[in-house]
Amino acid sequence: MAFELIKQLFEKDHINAIYRLGYYYDEGIGTNPDENEAFRLYKLAADKGNNDAKCKLLFLELIEENSDVQFLSGYYFGKGIGTKIDKNIAFQLYEKAAENGNDDALYELSLLYESGDGVDKNEEEAFNSIKKLAEKGHVNAIFILGNYYKEGIGIKKDKHRAFQYYKEAAENGNDDALYELSLLYDSGEGVNKNEEMAFKLIKKLAEKDHINAIYRLGCYYFEGIGTEINIKKAIELLKELADKEYANAQHRLGYYYEKGIGTHINILKACELYTMAVINGNVEALKSLNDLISNHGT
């Protein structure tokens, strides 16, 4: 109905209706999308002095030629900023921007190939795009390349190569890479096992308020990994995270209260922490909660 009414006004040469009809063709509102007809109507309205049409034409001109505009437009569609989320359009815009040399667009493009959002899932293409970007010194791409080697995404698993890329990214300021580096030192995968180095890196990262590192540091203090056992310090860190709604910390702390590990047994507190952990997405906490209720009738 709206389309038909606007079309009637258009036939009476109503300037705003000319622009609006172009918009309807552009978005496929009340009719099939038709970019050529939309452009023709935008130009007609602009020629008659419609400022909205002039802005639209300027945007269309920029999006054809400017890789930054293409990237930002793709980002807005990908994240749903000012518009509904549309991964297909985001992919098309990222692809155009990447072809025009925009490295940030190439990065986002690789993530879409990895996830299969907006395009058929293609891990090999994701790997090739990230590798190309990493070779240009893009720090986040170097980190993601480490992930791909660690998990075998688009390439055969290679923990040693993963370690090398994490190290490079960490040396260039990527904290997530530093975290992954510490895990490899802890496990001895891709590098000689070195618990002291794992502890050192995690502590450094925890001091920067990296939440996963704080949790890991609590575990290291509790288990004596790379440092002396310090149950008091471990519980302090877990309490700090539990207060911040960190589900893993809530679950672990609940277990300590249930079993009286480093603290007095407190079944009600354990029940409360398990419940909070479940609410915050910890699946294992649900089993712990059910077992607690079964054993203690809380």
C-alpha cells in the first residue's frame, strides 16, 4: 500500500516522493529490489533539489570508490549498527574494500570465511587471507594465524608454528597472544615445558586486568604451577572474579566452599555460587548444583 501511494505521488512529480520511491526500490519495500531504478530516481530527485537524494548519491559514489567507506559500511551491516545485521551485505562490502587494498576489511573477510557467515564456510580461504595479512605485519592477523595453526583451521595443526606466531604477536603488544603463549609454556606444546615462564607471563597479564589471566593465576597459585602454593592468594583472586560475574571462578569457588578447600565448608554459599555460575553460562556448574542438592538437600 505504501509503495502504491508513493508511486501515485511520484506520478504527480512530488519531489520527496521521487526520493522515497527510489528508497523503496533500493531496499525492496513493496517491490522487488532494483538498484538501477533506485539510482535513476535518486538522481532525478537530486536534480530537483532533494537534499536526501544528494546525500544518497554522494554515499553511493563514495562506496564505489573509497575503501574506508566500504569497510565501515560492511562493519555496520556486520554488527547491526544503525541497520539490521546482514552478513551477506557485510561480506560483499568487505570483499570490495579488500580488493581496494583495505587490510581491516581483509581481516574481517577472513573471519567470515572461517565462520561461514555471509558466505560459504571456507577455512582454507580464511587461512590464506589471514596469512597474507600477517605477512604484512598486521598484529591481530598474526595472532589469528597462531590460532589457525593451533587448532588446524585451514592448515594442518602445528603447535610449534602456533607458538612462533603467538610470540611475534605478543612482542607487538597483543595480550591475547601473550595469554596463549603462557598456555603453551604450561602444557609444553610447541615449546619446551616451562611452568615458571607460564606463571611469569600470566602474572604480567593479570596485572593488566586480563580477566582470563587473573583466573589462570588463581589456578596457578592453588596448584603451585610455576610458583609456590598459595591457597589464600588463589581464593582472593577467585573471589575478585566471582564478584565480577566470571562464571568459571564462581564454579571453582563454589566447589571450594562445598568441600572446605582453603576455607570452611559452607553449603549455602556453594549453592549460591553454583547457581550464579549456571546463570552466567557455566554448563558444568549445573551438574555440580544438582549433585549438591542431591547430596545435601539444599
